[in-house]
Amino acid sequence: MPDFEDNYQAACQSGLLPGVVLMASSRNDDFHYVKTMGVRTLEPGDSPKPMELDTILRLASCTKLMTAIAALQCVERGLVHLDAEVSPILPETGKFGILTGFDDASGQPVTVSNTKPITVRNLLLHTSGYQYEPLNPLLMKWRASRGEEHSFSHTVETKSTVPLVFEPNTGWAYGQGVDWVGKLIERVTGETLEAYMSKNIWEPLNIKDITFWPKEQEDMKHRMATMSNLDPAGGDKTVHSSEQDITLGTTDCLGGVGTSGSCEAFMTLLRAILKEDSRLLNSQSYEELFKPQLNEQCAAALHSLASDESTRVAFSINIPPLGQKNFSFGGILSMDEYPGWMGKNTALWAGAPGIVWVSLPPIISFKHFGLHVQFIDREVGLCAVAASQVYPPVSPPIMKLHEQFQHGIYKVYASSKKS
């Protein structure tokens, strides 16, 4: 048994981790790794049910990969252009300009108009100037100045029509840009994002267990895992969470965070992408999906966040601090080769199955999300996902487990080729 399996199993037995699903596959199908451990719920009074491959999990920010694929399909069909200004389709974007601060005398927000256009490319890469409000105290103050509460609204328009925090294409900030891309896809196709993805992504791959609305699906709602969080009273044990709706009552399909599905279904998608399955995209679009996209200024901003001790756990997905990083439509890119581990240009990202308050000193306090870890290593020919429903992910014991998996699965893969 690999060391990481022992450690996950010990975490389940100790009460740190309710359950986890681990999966990995090679491009040529000569290697498949599957492991499930623990239970899918800690809800009081509910008899323990094992975590299984078909357990329905909140995929959250793993949704971004699917929305990027949908956007590139729309590009292939001539419905949108990556570098065209989005305001004719999304007139709400940029509505409030760039927030620069607050007037000392009046206490009112100070904004300036953006001079650069917001494009589909910017929205997919987090270079549009949008930032999730809890990541930026000025945006939280702006929302409060309007007598509004962050995120407690029902549509992309009401959640995400906020000021920018920098001129488009001059920085990098994790934000709601991909939610806007989802809305753009709905407007140019005339379909909901659920209907579009069902027809153009899930059904072609025979995926039945991904949706934006799992509680409305009779064959899925009884398989849903529940959220757990580290006991706020302290210690390394998890307890059932009172917060189960990560979209906070949203009635829209959120292209950045909104899907739920089984790990098995999501792995089917990762394998198809690794193989560059033509049922999803053409070869040119796959290159676009994974190429480094950031200019020098934006890459420096990303590298700073993913390398600084105070923020790197949330943004690096365990890429070493000094390693070179860029960003693609498919996630953060590890630009360096690590012998025995990642190849060059490995794409990684994570998903958020729950919400809890986390403080990241010295300047950031925000609602961060529990973690799935995924990667697609095109050079080595390996993809993998580790999925749990525990938050906060930046808790050191949880992140250590996922990091051990990210390293250890390469050793398991290498050993399989020798046998």
C-alpha cells in the first residue's frame, strides 16, 4: 500500500477525514488507479454510508474546466471570439469601473472607468479585473456601502456585477469571471448552461452524474455526500456542517462553481481531455486550452500569490514556491519539470465543496472553500483527482494529505510500468 493511502486511511480512522475518493489514469489506458475510503456523511442520526465512486460531491471550482471547454466549443462554432470585447453580449460587465478606494470625507467609493476592454480570454484567465469579494476588503466595503450582503443573491447578474480591482489584462485575481463566461454561453446559445453542457460535454462522453441541480435529480439526490468541517472547538476532527448549499440559494447555473457530480464522472472528463478526445474539442482548441496565456505582468501577479507564504496554499495547488507558474484556460500551469514527479506545463486546479471563514495573514480574510485537487500532466500522460467534502482546505493536515497524493501517484504509476 502506498504511503499516501496509509495516511488517508489513518485520517479517516482518526476522524480528521470522513471520506475521500482517489483516482488516476494514464493517456494510453495502461494504468488506472481507484481508491475510496471512509464515509460520505457525518450527519447526526444518519447511518454511515461508505464513500463510493458514484457518491455525488460538490465539484464547485472544478466546474471552471467544463465552462472553459464550453467556451472553446463556442469559439469553434463562431459564436464568440476570445479577444472580442464582451460588453455587447454582457453589458453588465465593467458597469462600475475600477474601484480605487473610498473618499475620506464622504465615505463614498471612488471609481475610474476602465480603458481596456474585458474579453472572453480575460474572464477565463482571471485577468479581467474581477475578484471574489471576500478576497478584497475594498470590495466587501463597497458591497456594505450599498446595504447589500456578499453573494446572497440569486443570479450571476446580481452576484457578479461588481467593480473591477485593476485594469483588464494588467494583473491576476481569482474572481467571478468564469461565472460571466457561463452567462455569455447561455446568451449566445439560447440555452441554460445545464442544457448546453448536457448536450455538448456530458452526453457525448456518456456522463450521467454531473449536474448543476443534484437535488432535483431522483437518481442523484440520495447519493449526495454531506459537507463536514474541522471542529471549530479545536483538534483534528471533523464534524457535520450546518452549511450545505455552497451556491447560497443561487437560481442560475454558475459556470465558475456550480456543478456537483461523482468523482467517477469527473474522471471520465479528465481522461477525455488528456486524450484530446475530438468529441469535445479539435486539436487547435486543446492547444489553446493548455497553453500559457499570461503576459509578463499578469504572470508576475499570479506567481506572487502562488509563492508568498501567506497565500500560496490557496493558489499554488502545491507547486513549489520557487517553481515558475503561468495560467491556462485549464488551470494553473507548473512550467518546470520535476524528475519523478510533474512534467512541464502540468495543469492543476481545485474545487470547493463548502464554505468556512479562514484568515490568511497579513491582509486577507475571506470565505475559502474545501478542496478537490485535480491535475492533467500531458507530458507524462497522467491525470488524477483527489476528492473530499471537508473544509477548510488550507488546514495543514488536509493539504498535506493531498500533497502526498500528488507526489505518490506518480510513483505508483512508474511502478506499474515496471511490473
